[in-house]
Amino acid sequence: MKNTKKLAALALGGLLFATSAAGIATASSQLNGSIKITQDNEANYANLASVNIDQAVASALKAQPGQVIKAGLENEDGYLVWGVEIASNN
């Protein structure tokens, strides 16, 4: 049975936090980011990020091998992060 995991990578540090879908709220509260979002304008997220989508996906797959379902920049507790969802067999 496949299990979907969500990984959030801090855009500047590329730091990854892996959680199950049920535990994402717990992991989000533990994030310490370096790119603070002062105005929640998603159109500018790509300009703020210092890690591109390819780098974020590569880091996520290194931490949790599997198939990438989706990836995108997100506002997690006021910090810019890459959200990468991965389906894996474990």
C-alpha cells in the first residue's frame, strides 16, 4: 500500500522535515525558517526562494525516495518553504 508523505524544505537552507499527512500540523509548528514572508503574495514566492524546484525535489527524494506527486512554494507559519509530496511504498 502506498503512503503519501509531505516534505517541507526551507527555501534558503534546503532543510527537510518529513511527516505523514496526518502529522503535518505538528511538523509545521516546528519549522524555523530563514525567509520570513512579510506580505502573503504567492506571485512573489519564486522571487524570494534561493532554492529552485529542481533542488527542492532532489533534496526531498534523497530524504524520502518515491514518486513526486506535487511540489510548490508555501507559506508555513510565516516562512517560505518548498512543499513536496511523495508517494512511497514505506
